[in-house]
Amino acid sequence: MHMSDALVSPAVAGVMYACSIIAVGFSVRKLKGADLNSKIPLMGVMGAFVFAAQMLNFSIPGTGSSGHLCGSMMLSALLGPWAGFLTMTAVLLIQCLLFADGGLMALGCNIWNMGFYGCFIGGYLIWRAFMSKGATKGRIIAASLIGSTVSLLLGAFSVTLETLASGITDLPFAIFVRFMLPVHLVIGLVEGAITAAVLVFVHEARPELLEGVSADASRQGMKTSSVVAILLAAALVLGGFMSHLASSNPDGLEWSVEKVTGSTEIEGDGAVEKWAAGVQEHTALLPDYAFKDSENGTSFAGIAGSVAVLAVCLLMGLAFRKRRVKPQPE
Amino acid sequence: MDSIDRAINGFRMMEDEARGEGLLHGLHPLSKFFVTVFYLVVLLSFNRYDMAGVLLMGVYPVLMFTLGDIPFKPMWRRMSLILIPVCLVGIANPFFDRSVIFPAHPAITGGMVSMATLLLKGVYAVAAAYLLMVTTPMEDFCAALRKMKVPAVLVSVIMLIHRYIIVFLEEVSRMRTAYLMRAPGQKGISFKVWGPMVGMLLLRSIDRSESVYQGMTLRGFNGDFSHVERRPFAVKNAVYVAVFVIVFLIIRYI
């Protein structure tokens, strides 16, 4: 995902350099309070380790292709997000200068796309949220998979925005995004699986090396309730505001159906289909993502949909959760 | 030769070249860094259809390669890494931008020109960064970074990574060779050993960092490496910067 210099304009490169420099400055400030001198050798050696480990290709079962380790997530899990981000910055600088992987002008973009999201979204927000109640094999796997995938998708999305803002390509935004995101979703899952395999091994061999793992949930890490609140806010923003940007074109399935039948919706004429359609008509609160008999209501439909999905998940969780066994008085 | 061996060889070649003697080697790292960044800013500021201007910007790499007697071939290998994604992004331009710029047979369209300009920019940008690093040892480059007030912690980490890259690459190469000899005919490393293989390397790395820390502490490490300025900022550096800034501005605005 390294961007080369040719893909950015000076203005975009400058803005992204400014953002990355602020993040580097903030990380240096956060680290100054810690025992920095003892951490520097570990950061250097871990940077070289990530660099070398990324040269190993791991075969993906059943596909014939291969993937490699997610460096920023791994560094954050072992060094913490601040030291991890600085180490990733150094790795990216060396990759760009000595191996032509990326470019000097695009370095700000690459630090942001590959370091910032991996270390602060994957390694801080997601990893610490999962580890706040202690590390288990399942939590490490889930955190690595989700962290790597989310940070890679955000990075890929940023690459799209930065390239388009630079005016380099004539590719329409929607096509570019559709090309980038599915590819990086798969890469993210593979990188997450490899990262999880390594972190599970570390947890079993030397659990004290993992960062952000707490036995006391109230003291360290972000609370699960905070993460839920952030995700809820993101869902509401996406549902409420971004729903206006939703394409009126048919989705992939509807497009395929339209090519075959000439219409995006297939009218069933059987008794069962008619009964089901009748039930849906009477029960659907917001048909076609809008109020009944109204063209408006897209925002409300987005927010209502998010809240409804959340409520259903919550009810399912409550219904299926394991009952806590009350301690018996001795 | 596989990717790890290629990386080791490329790294060693860069190190050897950077310590050589030539026209560009004798300049102060700060002046080379400034000219490189200025060159890149001017290069990337060209309009996507201004192929003539971008072509002229080739003056700098061509001049430096020939005057500095710098090997050309290793740079072309590095190009492949960069040109593939650039091509993937640029390949859409001829399809989406069909406005005819030059009515020939076949007609030259805006998309064709913008794609060619993009590729040229990619090639020149890699050449400029290569020229900087093939004539500047990493410790001199890090000393220049410290002069530019880059935080000591970041510069120290860059120097340590640079120092240990080759050690780890060789270790990874040995591990992979040992694995492939025991599991012949495999395309990559089986998922069953993903964790133990990299995990063991990781644990050894952390143990090694402890030894490195103790060694550095015994030698009086206080959070920053002492950088010795081997080349003072002489008049020739100011001349070099001034000449190329003027040349780039002339190409850009005339």
C-alpha cells in the first residue's frame, strides 16, 4: 500500500506531512514521561524485526497466494501505540530511502495510511479495548483480525482520497473505492491472521511482553462502554449523514438481476410470495429507506436502521449470554 | 535469487556506494536533501498534461548520474516496485480522458499524455531519492536530520533499525532456507507454523534488544547518538543549491 511520489500533489503531500508530524510530535511527548532510554534499543530492534519479518511470505490455505505480517498492529501490541508509531515511522522512512518502497514526498501519506491507523486505531482503540479485561487466545485473535482489517481498510480509503485530491487519475471515486476496498479487506484478514498467530504464540510463551493487557479493567485501557459509544456515534454519523451520498444505482445483486430479467425486482405471482409481500408492506416502517408516502427521511432511516440493528444485537446478546454464577456463601 | 537475498544485496550495494568518493559524495547532506526535496516539489507541481516540462526535469538525474559516475542499473530494479502501482492508477486515464490533444493517426488523447507524465514523474522521483541515498551514508543523513531538529528518539531508532536490518534479514533468510529444506515444494510458509516461526524470531529479537541496551548503557548512551559532522558546509554546497534551485525554477516557469 506504499504510495509513490508520482501519486501525490505537493499540496496533498504537505497536508499529510503536517498531519504525520503532529502525530510524531505527540507520540514523542507521550513517550518522554516513560523510561525512554531503555525503550530506544527495543524500538530499534523491533523495527528491524518487522522489516525482516515482512519479507517472509506465508501461504494462504486454499488460495495459492501469500501474505505477510501487519507491522503497525504488531508493534503497537508489543511496544504500545506511541513507541509503535515512532518505530513504524522510522521503518517507513528507511523503506522509502533504501528500498524505494514509497517516496520521500509521499512519506507523510504513507506514515498516516500505514502507521497512524495501524497504531492508533488498530493498536490503541481496538487492541486495548479487547485487552482491557485481560488477554485470552480468543480476544487476541479477534483484536488482531479486527484491528488489522479496519486499519488496512482505512488506509486504503485514505490512499483513494489522497490520489483523487491530487488530481492524478481520471478514475471515478466510486470505481476507485470499489477496486481498493475489497482487495484490502482480504489482505487485512490475512495480515490479521498472521499477526494473531504470532501474538498468540507470544502470549503463550511470554505473556508479560504484550502491551495494554490489564488484569484490572477499571484502571487501564479503554472501557468496552466507551468503544460501544464511539462505534454507535460512528454508525449514527454514517447512517445519518453519509446516507445522503448513497448511490441510487442498483447494487451488485440488483444489477445482475436486472441484466437477466430486465428489472431490479422480481415480481412473484405465487400465493406465498403475495402473502409475504403483503406482510412486508404492512410491517416495513421505512420502505426503500424513506418514510411511507414521502421522498424524504433518508437521514432518519439511516439513524433508525443503525439503532434497530444495535437493539437487535443487544437483545440477542442478552438472550444468549452465559448466566453469571453467583458465588455461594460459605 | 529471491526477494530476501535481493534486499540484502541491494542494501549492501547502497552502503558501499554511499561510502565512495565522487562529485555528489563530497557535498554536505543537508544541501543534497534540500535540493532533492525542492526537485520533488517542483516535479510534482507540473500539470498532468505538461509532459514537455516534466521531460525537461530529467536534466537533474541525467546530469548527476553522468557527472557523479553513479551506477544506473540498480535503480531500474527499484523502479519496478514503484511503477507497478503508478501504472495501475494511471492506466485508467486513457480510457476516461479521450479528449484529442494531437490529431494524428492514432490520435493522441489527454489520457495518454497524463499517463505518460505520471510515469515520468514516478521514474524521476525514484531517481532523485536514489541519488540522495547512494551518495550519503545513513549516519550522515541522520546527522542532517538532527540538524533539522528531528527528535533524537526518532533519529536513534532510524539508526538502530538501519544497523540491525542486515542482521535480521540474514537471520530470516537462514530460517526460511532451513524451513524449505525440511518442507520442499511449498510456495510459502504453512499456516501451521506461522506463529512459532515468527514468534521465536520475535522473542530472540527482544532478548537481543536487552543485550543491545546493556551494551549502549555501558558506553554512556543518554538517549541520543553523538553525530560527527564529517563534511562542513562549504561554499560549494551553497553554489550547488543555488544553481539547481534556479535551474528548476527556470524549467518550471519558462
